[in-house]
Amino acid sequence: MRTPRRVLLLNPGSLYGGEWAGRYPVKPALLGLFSYLAANGVPVEVLDLQMELGNPEPHQVDAYLARGRELLARRTFDLLAVSCWSSLEYLAALRLTEYAREAEPRARIVVGGYHPTAAPEEFARPGSPFDVVVRGEGEQALLELAADGRAGRRYGAGDGGSAGRRRPLVVDGRPLPADRIYADFAGYPYVKGRPATLGVYLSRGCPFHCAFCMEGAKGSAWRPYPVDEALRVVKSALGLRPHVLTFQDACFGYRASWRREFLSGLVDLGVDVPLWAEARADRLAADDMDLMQRLELYLQLGVETMSSTMAGIMRKAPDGERYVTAVDAALRELNRRRLLTKVFLILNHPGETAETAEQTVGYFERFVAEQPELSVIVNAQPFAYFPGSDIAQRLEHYERRYGTRVAHADWWTKAGDQHELATEVRPSRELADGRGYVERIHALSGDMVAKMPASAKLLFFRHLTKL
């Protein structure tokens, strides 16, 4: 049996995403791919250009690409796996893959992530530098490609390379069984010293189908890892003494019994580092909050709206009135208990009107004014158009029903400020541009921080300086 192919995992970074692209030293998706291949005996390395080079300013893009080309030329690989995690990486993925093809002409090149899952045709055109496009979860497909045997060859003829290559093959990745978390922190090259932050997935998939979200493109149901397995990985991560441990699940602890067993396990472990998790406000109950109060947990809640009408349009819940009522009760109780919570809102969403935006913004202006102290803080962002979302898949419906107009429906192909391009949306006939409501939420920031009790403020700034 031949030796498995040498695999290089490449995060190409974002050319025009700027601060919107974020910057995490350890991307849980790359960590999982790396750990899964390594556990199966595949020689694998990682090149994360975002960590190597940062997020370039527009005038730095040419230098970024030149430096990325140099770093790729220093690597040897038989199989290149390119992570186009979101649409922000699209242009970098194309350019860096062309350079990789120059460096290793006979290598096979595969791409995966949310954008290839949502829009595989953009990677499978004739002349594409890719050999294989994987939709959905990629671990098992990547392992088969690396096996260099009969299973690997079914993903394309020969050894790859530019001469005589066939049109890229699009395949559906099989979901990985949710029985073991692959997280080799010690072997991952970007975990060094005492890491500022470590992120892990404790589940896969999402049970919700929010209209604005790319998560639905993967089409996989929520699958939690066993609680004892999740706690094993937490203990492994804590052994590296990170400043912050983040749970990167699309919906942390969707099932109440799993959530409470896991939180109880964290309490029993005596976890004393700040934790970060994103959950649903309408699913939290007193039992959850009792446990959260015993941890240094910074809770992130994707509330999106306090308009019952918009909750329905956004597909946050089947009953918008019940959703808004449940969120209001949860936020008041979280604040009463002084649990540090950050609420995220999306304004200017398709279907938004001045009335619905006022309902959301007015609610939080009153909330801040009414509370003598605040551990609940709020942030808003304008709606950003992404492929794979329900809005992208049914854009004509939103155009006919609400008068929505997306100015740049292919913004990821354009050079320039991609945040501005992606958010240039007229949400409805009644509202030309609702981004002024976002500014009203931003104006509350100073009042919210000023009203923070000392314990919440300390945890807030511990996170702020590390994430």
C-alpha cells in the first residue's frame, strides 16, 4: 500500500474583508480537518495566511498575494485542501490556488467551506484551478483523497495537474459521525505558548433555518457530541491554559438536557477561564442561568430583532409574538442575575420597514434607560447578503413581496470594501436604507458600559483584549 499523500491545508485569508473577516489563531474547522487526518496517519501541515500575514488593507493586497505565493512555494504537498470558509475568502482562494498550481503542478487541489457548499459552480467552471469541490462536511472526502488508492481516484483521474485536467468534480461530503471530537491542540502549528483564545465545536449542524444565514446551505441536522466527549476536549484545551475558551457551535446546546449536563460538567471541572458561547435567548431557562452564574461565561445571543413581524420574515421562530416575549423575559432575567450577555441585532434586513426597525431600536433604548445596572449589552449590524441563505436562494420572492434590492449580488468577486458592498441593500419599498438605525444602537454603547457592574465589566474587558 502506498504512503498517503502529503496534505497541505490552506487558509487563504481575505483580500478585502478587513476587520469584518475577523482573526482567530485557531480556526475550529481547520483544526478539525488537521486532527482527523493526523489521527488517520496522513502527513498533514497547515498554512494559515491570515495568521501569517494578517488582513491586508486595500493598498496591501498585492504585497499580501506576493508574500503568500512565496510561502506556498516553500511547501511541498501532493494534495492541497483550500478552506474557502466564507465568501470573504473567495478571491484569495482563487489567486492562491493558481500560485499553488505553479508550485506543485501535479498536486491535486480540493476546496471546501460554506461558499463552495452554497455556490459550487463558481469553483467548477472550465479552466478552474481546482480538481474537486466538496459540499458540506469535508473530513471523510479529504481522507479518501489523501489515501492515494482506489477510493481517492474516484474523485478524479490521474494525479491532478494542469495538463489534460477534467472539469472540476463536485461531490457531497458525508457527515462525520458525532462520536469523537478531533482537536489535536498540541500538534496544531498555530497553538503556541499560552494561546490568547482556543475555539472548539461541541456539535455540528443547526436546527434553525434563519433567512439570512449560510448555515442552512450545509443542510445537516443538529448533532451534539456526547457530553463526556465534549468535557474531555475542554480538559485538553484547558491544559494549554488559554486566556479564553470559545464554543463555536452555530447554536450552543440546542437541547436543554445536553446543555445543562454539559454546564454542570464545566462547574464540576472547576473551569476558571473566561468562556464564550452563542445561544438562543428564547431557549434559555432559570436552570441554565443557575449554572451559568457559577462560570465566567460571556453569552452571545443572536436575537436579530424585537419586531414580531421581522421575527417571522427572518424565520427566527414560527410565532413572532411568542419569540419576542420569550427574548424579553430572558434578557431581563439575565440582566437581573448580572450575567454578561451580548445581544446581536440585524437591521435593514429584507422586509424591514421604519416601523419594524423602530420597534427593535426603541426596545433597546428603553431597556438601557430603565436598568440601573447593565450586564446585557447590545450590538447591531446592517444585513449582509450571502449566497446559500434563503434570501439568496429566493431573492426574486423578496424582490416581489417587499421591494428588496441587493446592489451587489456577487460582491465576493469584487475588489473593494466588501462589507460596504455586501450591506448595500434596500430592504423594502417603505425603507430605502435603514442603516441609520444601526447608528442609534451604536450610540448606546457608552451608556451600556457605564452601567456595567464591576464583575461584568471585568469579564467584558478580559474577553475584549483577547478575542
